[in-house]
Amino acid sequence: MGIAIDNEIQAKPSNTGLNSNEIAIVIQNLKKRYGTVDAVKNVSLEVRSGEIFGLLGPNGTGKTTTLRCLCTLVQPDEGLLEVCGISVTQNPAAVRQRLGYVAQEVALDKMMTGRELLEMHGDLYHLSKGQRTDRIQAVLTTLDLMEYADRLIGTYSGGLKKRLDLAAGLLHNPQILVLDEPTAGLDIESRQIMWTLIRQLQQSGTTILITSHYLEEIDALADRVAILDGGTVIASGSPQDLKKSIGGDRVTLRIREFTPLSEATQVREQLLNLDVVKSVTLNEFQGNSLNLVVEAEADVLTQIESKLNSLNLPLFGISRSQPSLEDVYLAVTGKCVSESLN
Ligand SMILES: Nc1ncnc2c1ncn2[C@@H]1O[C@H](COP(=O)(O)OP(=O)(O)O)[C@@H](O)[C@H]1O
Ligand SMILES: [Mg+2]
């Protein structure tokens, strides 16, 4: 039976050269320069149909520019961009039909109601009056915005405004949704509502490309991730594979408050003498904190504690965990999230 199924798959015609059933977005060697600034140096990634793909990276590393090139809002200098097998540069109108883009910062007219804003978007997408009414009804229901639809946007909370942005991006029923920092600045409750909505959209078949500077958000939502630094992709894969690839358990320890950097450097040397300790990174952002990568052995913490005791250094806190996406970020960029993502 398996052979018959294989044959069936092989027999499927592909007239784009790409299997657009499987690959929703292709970005190859994208470059974009503004004056002397390389906003995007060389970005390549592929988003599979139906997945949530997360783009992570420090501020100013080219995430927004990459999304804007993809969404036909910025002309790239070089590179190949395809959406559902369609060239973004050669057929922008067809691409716009398939993409919904929710920008990082949107200026909404406070004196409009949510419904009026959606009506305006419906006109931008040339929806007929009947389609417009149906789609507005659909997105208001999907995003649980019905009760706010006829209130002025000026009265909306931050979370509601973001949901309205999302509703506008979904109005023309796109196959692919591109979200630039959709939860930036939101409180925890509004972020969780947004996460639930994003998951529901994926379940209903929408492919989602999302940027965020909250690593735990990408960890929770994304099937696959690309980490950008200096305008290029420096790591990519599923969060699980990326965590596995950096190996070892993580230990974070704090010696006394306001430890001088010189003392922290000495402690680092001493800890590195332990066989179980694979690496020690000083968290210069918080002078008294050290991040260790250790062998996954049971008595690691005891060994570290007795080492610090022998150095007469009081331990303020110690914790051990499996690698997180934050550890992946630290391992590949050499930077702590707190110092680079904000
Ligand atoms: N329209 C523009 N004109 C000039 N420089 C820009 C423009 N857009 C972005 N840049 C610059 O390009 C770099 C990448 O920006 P951006 O894509 O917004 O990064 P991110 O979204 O990762 O923070 C930054 O140095 C930014 O200042
Ligand atoms: Mg940005």
C-alpha cells in the first residue's frame, strides 16, 4: 500500500518548480540597503504551508524590512521572494491577495469605529459590498470583537487595537498572515488572548510568519524559528531541535550583589576547572550573575556550591534548567536577550 501512495505523490504535477502545496514562502538571499545601512544583508528562509514560523533577532537586525519586502511594500535590492510559488517582485498584486500584513506600528484613526476601519480596508481590497459585510462579520466573530465594533477606536485598549489590526489583515481572507511584533507592549492577559487567536488561525489553515522580541512567545507558538543577527540568519530549526543542538543543561547563579566584574571573572576561571562545567558566561548586564552550561549529571549543583564555598563566596541564587530558546539565543549570538532585544 505504501508504494501506491508514494507513486501517487510522485505523479502530482508541479508547474511552478516549487511544491506550493508545501512551501508557502520562499526568501532567498534577500538584500536591502538604505543609504549606507545594510538593513538586510543576506536572509534566506522557507515557511511551510500551515506552520507558524518565528523570526527572532535583536532590534535593527532587519526583521521588519524583511517582512516589508515580502509584503510588496519595499523593493528589495537583490534576492528571490515567492509567496505560494508566485514571484513577489513580478506579480505583487497576486501576492497581496494571498498575504495579510499586520504592521509593527499602526496609526489608527481614533475618531473611526472599528467597523468603519474594516469597511475602509474592504474598499482597499476591492471587496464588493456583500463580500465586505460578510467578511467584516466573519473577522469580528473570529477575533471576538463584535461588541466593540461600533465603538470609537479612541476608546479601545492596546490589546483591542492590536486585535482590530489583525482583523483588518484578515479581511480579504488571506492564506498567509504576516505579523510584525503583534503583542509588543501588551499586558500578559492581552498577549495570551492574541496567542490563542494566532493558534486558532493556524488550526483553520492559515500559515503564519511572526516576529517577536519575546522569546518565550516564539517558543510557545512557533513550529520553526530563524534567528537573525546583523542582517543574516544565524540559526534556524524547530525550537526543540535548536535547544537540543546547543546541548547540556543550564545553570544560572548569582554570587553576592554588586560583585565587581574582576571577581566574577575569577569565579568564572575557577568554575571552568570543574569537569562538569562546559562553559561560563558572565552576564555583564547584571554584574553578579553567571550563566553556565553543564553536563547533565546529578551532582552538578553540589559540585558548584562546594567550589564557591571553598572560595568563600556566598551564593545568592542558583537554578538549573533544560536549555530554553533564550539559551539558544545566547549560544548563537553571544548576547543576552535583555541587552539586545527590546
Ligand atoms: N526606511 C528606512 N530608511 C532608512 N533606514 C531604515 C529604514 N527602515 C529600516 N532602516 C534601518 O534598517 C535597519 C533594520 O531595521 P528594521 O528592519 O526595522 O529592523 P528590526 O525590525 O529587526 O528592528 C535599522 O538599522 C534601521 O534603522
Ligand atoms: Mg521591527
